[in-house]
Amino acid sequence: MISAFKIWDQDIKPIAHNSIADQIKEVKNLLDQNLITESEFSAKKKQLLGL
């Protein structure tokens, strides 16, 4: 099973003018819809923040 996180990460490339905050909000929306796990959200958030 491919998680929504992997699909989002691979298939949907952030638009250049989207701020990091906007991208985090998009990932948070996936978490709120139970499409990704808390650990997937945390990992993507760290990636977006460059941590």
C-alpha cells in the first residue's frame, strides 16, 4: 500500500511561489484528514524546514 504521503511527496511538486508555511499547511491538511500519519507529517515538516 502506498501512503498518501508518498504519493504527495512524489507526484505533487510544490509550486515555486508557495511559501514553506503554505506547504506545511497542505501537509497538515493531509494529517487532519487521516491520510498520513503523525510521523509522516513530522518528517515532511522537518524536510520543508530544512532540519
